[in-house]
Amino acid sequence: MSCLCITGADIREFGAKMSGPPLVPMIHMIEAAAKPVVAAIEGVALGGGLELALSCHYRIAHSKARLGLPEVTLGLLPGAGGTQRLPRLIGVPAALELITTGRHVTAAEALQLGIVDEVTDQNAVDAAVKFAQSVEGKSLDARRIGTFPCPRPPDLDAVFEKVMKEVRRSARGAIAPVTCVQAVHAAVTLPYAKGMERERELFSTLFTSGQARALQYYFFAQRAVSRWSTPSGARWDTSKPRPVRKAAVIGLGTMGRGISVSLAQAGFSVVAVETQEKQLLEAKQAVSGMLERDAKRRGAPLAHGNIKYSCSLKAAADVDLVIEAVFEDMALKKAIFRQLSAICKPGTFLCSNTSALDIDELASQTQSPELVVGMHFFAPAHVMKLLEVVYGPRSSPEAVATAMQMGKKIGKVSVAVGNCRGFVGNRMLKPYLEQAFFLLEEGATPEQVDQVLEEFGFPMGVFKVSDLSGLDVGWKVRKADGLVVPDSTGKSARIQGGRRYSPLGDLLCEQGRFGQKTGRGWYQYDKPGGRVAKSDPWLHRFLEEYRARHGLVARRIDQQEVLERCLYALINEGFQILQDGIAAGPEDIDVIYVLGYGWPRHRGGPMFFADMVGLDKVLDRLERYHQLHPDVPGLKPCSLLRKLAAGGCPPIHRWREVIQKPHSQL
Ligand SMILES: CC/C=C\CC(=O)SCCNC(=O)CCNC(=O)[C@H](O)C(C)(C)COP(=O)(O)OP(=O)(O)OC[C@H]1O[C@@H](n2cnc3c(N)ncnc32)[C@H](O)[C@@H]1OP(=O)(O)O
């Protein structure tokens, strides 16, 4: 009997010396044992834990147990026989799906797939003892998975070709899923012992890869962000959240609807407020539809009953927490915060879903500024996992802790960040976008820039994303900032406040090209609302005319320059954010970028990427680009980057020691 609850190998040991006996000889010993070995699985059997269970002759799982081979999510493959045994046990297609996605399965699904022999609601060990007694004396010949022939699909080559194509497409440059397919292919085409050798070879290649390092760093980073701290010393372990049972959402546009859905699904009582009856009704129908579709997809009960709709802010009088999600208009938000402060019961937390505006300015409108924080969701709010919790200089530790806990309860990964224009994510996006525009001025095309970024691993390049989210959004902000002005010759100004500015986005908006919604943007679409971006000859002519008008000579720009200028400008802002104390550590930035902005997980996040490239190299390239473009402050290396490079480029986990935290009034 062997009782299992194993999360797999200790991931922290991967970069160091591994302790304990090696797994492969152990699984061979267990499988070869003359006495029957029954695995009783409680909790989880993941990675090496499941591989160990697969070497047992029988597996009994508790009904709440979860099983899986998640190695691929760590940049690895199941290297203790998992890629050779699982296809022998459950067939090639099912094994490929589990191994290439790393998906966990419930005990019920494991039974259905044939991974376990029995599921019990009782104590798994007791059930396994009983099971062992029932099979006493039976031959084990048919129970040693390693001795099974691997089922061979009749159209083997076609099956693997199709899977490989699909895996390559969805992996977006990640090597582990592709290598997993190769290892399962070995299970089908080679005898067991040879297959194991092949598995070991492939595992070794992945084990030392940069991608595995990045994914393992990211695994811990995503968990580290919950241990938040602020520059004034407020911390996760000394700040107590207050319970929230009832919450209000103000403004039921796209974001407000998604937030209402998230809250209702997590069991909160929700008061959803929209000013006009017509919009309220539309929102109610949309939210109900979203809840129904989601309940159907998850096979979960409907959460309709949790939401009350109202046209009056007064409906928020007795809630514990409010999330305001109206348009990005400071005057409107301020008015709402003033009213909420008068209407809500004392102690109600007032949160804003603003993506960039000053939380402190909103707090100043209320009687209790310490209760105000930002809760910045990402669209679609009921799907995206990221939540930026923004503390202002007056937010109380209790308010931060409550918003962080609330985020966790609705299934988000919450990252606490300081208050500044754009917080962390959108602030870093600005220099990235700016470089993309400048590259167009200098001779690149949207297609070229997007292709380089997509090859790096982003699901969409910057111009496709801009078309998707709408060019008018940024235009409105730039107009409000006074940037959209002609120069003395009547042409759109390319220098604003002494720094280079590209009016390209403004000019497209003036033509009514707002992106997908109007069927034209940086690309063309077959109709307004169309999704498939096609190259647009009009845009290329427009760029040529623009360059001619401004005396710009197009040059050939290579992939490396596109990547470095976009990414290093973004990374440089990341260092500035760390230096300013807006993010507590590089992990916060990396989690925000992976979960909110499509940064490829197998590259760890922008700050990890900088560490991998080498801080001295990033510094050197930024210095070079800044020399060439002295009117672009975003390319001037930040002093923290200089300091880290001068200090011998310490590894990312040592950066916090170097970061000087500024004083704050929190
Ligand atoms: C020779 C190679 C042989 C085998 C290869 C492998 O086995 S690779 C490892 C495969 N296993 C995994 O990938 C499992 C990783 N863990 C998880 O998916 C989740 O942690 C789990 C087990 C589902 C539990 O989730 P839960 O949300 O309940 O807790 P949380 O994730 O916050 O974890 C709690 C703390 O445990 C740490 N931890 C979890 N698993 C491991 C692990 N395998 N190695 C090291 N540490 C692990 C996790 O980091 C948390 O600690 P923290 O200090 O907060 O970071």
C-alpha cells in the first residue's frame, strides 16, 4: 500500500542539487514488485506524484482528489515515465491532451479515462486496503503498465502531424508542449526501454532551458504577489481584511457587466447600478446572458439571484464595498465618489475601476479617503485573471487587504501597486506603443512590427491590439492631455513639450479609422466589427505621404531593432516603476504583464526577460538608442537599471536588496 498526496517534485530544487532518491529506479522497482502495490490518492497526485502512482498496480482515488501531469507548465515533460505509461494506459489522444496542456483532472474524470481503478468518498487508504484484499492472489502480469503495448492509432502519422500543428500554434514559441508530443511519439514507436531513454534525453534538453527557468520563476512569482507590501510598511501579514458580503457596481458598460458577473459567480450579493432605465435593462439582459452561458459551460448553478438592479446610487447605501466602473472621466468619477461618500454606510470601501486616473484625487472627494482604493480589472472582466489593486497615499492597509482578498475570492490574481498615471500595466504600455509609432515613422509597417512581436510570443502585435481595443480610446486621452495640436505650419506636431511625439494614431482617428469597430484602423476588416485583420494598401500610402510631408526618409528596420526598441522601452519603464516604489518587486510587474498584457509566460515577464538577456546588454542597447533618439526620454536608461548593471547585474531575486524604497505617507 502506498498513500499519495504528492504535488510532484520540489520545484525549488530544480535550480539546485536535488535531494532524495531518484524517481525512475524507484518506479521500476515498484512496478516490478511481486506483491501488489495499491496507490491510495488523497489531495493531489501531480507530476512525479502521478508518475509514482502509475507505477503501482492499482490506483484508488478519493473523490476530491486531483490528478495531472503539469510539468509542461513548468517548461518540462513528465520525465519519470509519464510520457511512456500514460498513453499505454489511456490511449494516445487522451494522454497527449493531458500531457501537452498539464490540465488537472478530477477523480471522476480520472476514473472515466481509466487512470484510476476506483473512486471513494471514504478514507482512500481504507478503501485501498479493502481493494487490495479483493485482488489478493490475482496475477499482476496485466497490471504493469510499462509492459503494455502502446495502442497505435491506425493513422499514426496523420494523428501526430495534426497534434503537432495544433500544439505549435497554441504554444506560441514554447518548446515544452512540442517536446511532450515528441516524447509520446516515442512511446508509440519505440519499445518501452528505448522510449524511456528518449524521454530522458528530451527531459534533459528541457531541464536546462531558459524557458523552464522562466516558467518556474513565474510559478513562484504568481504566488509571491499575494505577499504584498507598500513603501510605508503596510504588509499582507499584518493587515487584516474586513469581510465583504454585499457589493455594488456603478456603471454597467462592458467593464461593469463583467465585474458584476465575477462578483455574482463568487457568491457576493450585488447591487448593479446604471443611471438610465434603458441602459439598465440592456445591461440586465447582457449580464443574465453571460451568467447563463458561463453556468452552462462550467456545469455550475446560475447566480442570477445574487444581483439586484437599480437606477439609483442610493441602492448602494448598505453595501460593504462599491466598485465604480463608469467612463474614464475624472469629473464624472469625482461626482460619483462625492455622492457615494454621502450615501453609503460608514466604513464602506469605495473602489474605482479606473485604468489610469489618480486614486488620490478621487479619495479627496470623500469623507474617508482611507477607504478608497483602485480595483483595476482587465477586459473582459469576468474572464481575465488579473486585478491591479491600487493604493493611494491615504488608502488604509485594511482597504488594500480587503480589495486583495476580494480579488482572490473572485478568482483573480491580485497585485498591489502604487498610484501613478496608468499604475503599472498601462504606464509601461505607453513607451512600448510610442516606440511602435516611431518605428512606423522611420520606415516600418504595422504588419512588420506585429509579426516581430507575435514571433516573440505575444498573441497579437501592438497594432492588432490597438485595432481591437479601439484607437479612439487613446485619442480621447491624448486630446484631454492637450497633445493633439497642429504645429505653426498647420501640420500635426511631431514635437510636444520638447519630446518627440507621433500624431499617427490621431490622424487615423481623424479619418474615422477607430479599428475593428469601424472596419478600418491599422488594418482593414471585411466589415465594421470584423475580426480578421488584412493588410491595407491605403494605410501604406498614408504612411508614405506622412513621411514625405514631414521630410522623413524610410529606412530598412530589422527585427532586432523592432523588438529591442519596443520591449526595452517598456522594460526601462518597469525599472522606473520599481525605483519609484510603484511596484514592490519585479514579480509584481511580470505577473501583471503575463496575465494582463499577453506577455508570453515562457519568457517569464518583462523584468525576468531583462535578467535573462543581461542587464548590461539591455543598458547598452538603450544607451545606443537614446543616443540616436535624444528627444525620446523613454529610451534614456533609468538609474536603477544603471545601478543594477554597475553592481554586477545581480540575479532577479536579489534586485529588491538594491531597490531604494521612497518614503510614503501611508
Ligand atoms: C525529476 C522530475 C520529476 C517530476 C517532475 C515534477 O513533479 S514537476 C512538479 C509538478 N507539480 C506541479 O507542477 C504542482 C505545482 N503546484 C500546484 O499546482 C499547486 O501548488 C497545488 C499543488 C495544486 C496547490 O495549489 P494551492 O492553490 O492549494 O496552493 P499554492 O499553489 O499556493 O501552493 C502552496 C505553497 O506550496 C508551494 N508548492 C506547491 N507545489 C510545489 C512544488 N511542486 N514544489 C515546490 N513548492 C510547491 C507553492 O509555491 C506555495 O508556496 P509559496 O511559498 O506560497 O510559493
